[in-house]
Amino acid sequence: MAERVQPITLSTLGGAAVVALLVLLTLGTLGAVAWRAEEMSALSKSDWSAVRFTLWQAAVSAVLSALLAIPVARALARRNFWGRSLLLTILGAPFILPVIVAVLGLLAIYGRSGLLSKTLVWAGLEPISIYGWHGVILAHVFFNLPLATRLILQAWLAIPAERFRLAQSLGFSSRDISRHLEWPMLREVLPGVIMIIFLICTTSFAVALALGGGPKATTIELAIYQAFRFDFDLSKAALLGLVQFLTCTVLALLSLKISVPVGQGAGLDRVVQRNDGSLWIDGFVISVVAIFLITPLALIVVKGVPGLVDLPPSILGAAWRSVWVALVSAGLTVVLAVALALLSLKWGRGIEAVGYLTVAASPLVIGTGLFILTYRWIDPVLLALPVTVVVNAAMSLPFTLRALAPTLRQVESDYGRLASSLGLKGWARLRILLLPRLRRPLGFGAGLAAALSMGDLGVITLFADPTRATLPLALYNLMTAYRMDQAFAAALVLLALSLTLFWVLDRGGRVDADV
């Protein structure tokens, strides 16, 4: 129905410019790398092994993350308790945490010298090893379970409260509510959630590098890195990047095809107190997931506090650069997401798929392609921070778009004809109709984009010099210099800033909203 409604038009030209920018950052940079390659060679047996492992671990990680997130999101949607808002912020920390820092936290628990192994040795058992395919999947679930929970929770809270009031008045049991209200919603939202997590796991680099454990657990992204770093084989890197891009693009289009619009109907934006389901089961689910996600973060805090007094002065400058880069990147992400979502209302959901191109592409290929396109005319060092802002915004766009687009379609479906009949167009339509109802997904998307930008260690490593380092790059330099006490302290500062930005922006989208 949404495609037949006349949406407001911020600017068709602006939406087309967003599409052009995304195509340049994905296909354009991939083409630049392939163009500089001297000759195209076929993929080896080990390369195809990396492709198979990448798809397998991404599928397992995505399905596990989504399935585990369903009872967590349901429990959070049904229960309102003291500290719920803070818990939602903390549960989102693993996804916005810099990958290498989170890996250190997981190693502190599940590594051979971690808490779990020490406990097993004390009990007379053999210690466990986190390295290998099981470590990669564990880390991916750790990172993506919070994201899946928040995306599913957003959809749960979008079900009008009047539906639950009607269900209560009709004496619906918890099973009846699941069948008639919750399962149709999950059928619509789960394909997109699984798809976005699959794409994240497909392009995973640091996790496979730290926990892969050898050739049998090598991902495409790690194979691309090896082709760049050790062999400088641009043809292999371009071919692997193309395989990764095509695979992820096909999955993204398939996800949009099988996603079933439900149309829960319009409500009065009220909040309903639910009493269905078991309070003890919901409490148990929330507690187990909280322990699983918070314990590694707690160890980072414990190890990082003692080193705060010895942090070098350069960390403050790096922290400031990271903060303003993150804020500008978050603002740009919101603008891109709104423009693309509005354009998809007019031209169809195929336009929305363009927003997922950056997740399908390799950040390493994007960075190298940008270097190839710019180094002859402009000093790449001068472009380090501006390019980082643009690339971070583009890489964060799929998450914001995934949270924004379904709500925008629902709002236009429910209120679009009425707004058009009242003459609401342009800025008035955006201000009166859309923004108040897009407040939650926009706040969540902006907070997520800012936090992801704060922890990014991608393009900046290819362009910046040490004097213009962001905080993640400064942290990486401390780790490579084996100054681990200062590295944990810098990681603590980075975690605090990331959580603060996420909380402020996300909370800004939930002012006067009970979510």
C-alpha cells in the first residue's frame, strides 16, 4: 500500500545523489582496485575454502543471534522495571564496542587463561580453547545478539497498544497473542534482521584475524587482507571482493523479496501494561543474556581503571577527533537514511536495497579503492578525517535504514492519504506527521552510527598519520607496542565515550516515549 501513497519529497535529486554516492563507494572502489590489477587470476582451492567457511559461519551466527534475540526482545517488550532504560543501553554495548577490545574481553573469559578455563582446571578438567570456528561464532553472537534484540524490540513496540488491549479483553492467552499479533510481526522483521547480521558476519575481519585459528577458519575478508598485506595481489583481492559483494547483494534482495508486510494498523501511540507470559521466565531470560554480555565488559573496566593515570597526552587529542568525527558521521547517516527511505517510497523497495550495498562490500576494498582514486591529485593524509566521516556514515547506513524504513512505510500507509487530503506536503508533512513517529528509530540509528564511528579502525589506518590518529588507532598503536595497561585504559575511555554518545542520541529519540 505504501508504494501507492504519494509521499513527501525532500528532493528526488538528493535521493539520487545518495544512490550515486553508495554506488561509487562500493562498485566504484571495487572497479578501481580491479583496474589497477595487472592480470586477473582464478581463485585457488584455499580461496574457495574461505568462501565456504565465510558463508557457513555467517549463516550460523545470524540464525543463532536472531533466534536468541526473540525471547529477550519479547521479555523486554512485556516487562517494565526499574533500570530498564539503562539495561537497554548496556546490552547494546557489545555491538558498538571496538572489535579488538571486545575480543580481549572474550579472551579474558573463554581463553585458555580466562576465567572459565581456570574454573575448569580447578575442577580437574581440561581448559577450553576459543580459537577456531566456535570462537568466531561465539564472538559474532556476542556482537550481534544486542543488535538483533534492539531491531526486533523496535518492531515489537510498533504493534499498536490497542491490539494488546483488545486481546486482553477477549481473554487471549500468551499463546494466542503470539499467534495472532507477535508471529506476523516476526515473519516480517526476521528476514531483514537475519540478513543484516549475515552481511556483518560475512565482512568480519578482526574477529577472524584474532580467533580464526588457521586456514580452516579463514574468512573472505581475511583472505582479502592477506592478498593486500602479504602478496599485494590486487587481482585476487578484487575477485574475492566481487564474490563477497555479489553473494551479499543476492541475499539482500532475497530478504526484501521474502519479507511479508503485515500492516498492524494505526494506533493512538499509547502504552499498554502487559501481564501475559511468565514473569519468572522473562526475568531468567533477561538475566542470562545480561550476564553473557556484561561480564566481558566488566573485565575491561577492571583491567582499564588502573592504567588511567598513565595515559599519554596524545590520547586526549585522539579522543576529541573521534568524538567530532562520530557526531558528524551520525548526522550524515541520518540525512542519507531519510533521503533514501523517502525515495524508496516513491520508486519502490528496490531503492532501499541500495542502502545495504556498503555492508555487502569489503571495507578494505573501499579504503584501497579510495586511495587509488585520490592519491595522484590529493595527499591522502589531508583527506583522512573527511573520508573517514563519509565511509563511516555509509557503513552505518544499513543499520539506520533497517530501523527507519519499516516505520516510515507504516506511517505513510496509515496516515499518508489523510495527510495528503489535508494538504500536508514538504517540510510541514515531515515536521507534523513523520518526525514525531520516526523519533525512536532515528534516535537509535544516530546513536548506533555515532558509536560505530567511534570504534572504527578501518579507513583511518590507510590514510592517517600518527599525529592525526583517532582513538581506536591510538589504542591499536598502544597494543602493537605491548603497552597493555595503557591499552586497556584507552579501551575503557573509548568504551565510555561510545556508550555516552549512543545513550545521548538514542535517549533523544525516546524523550516522552516509554521504550
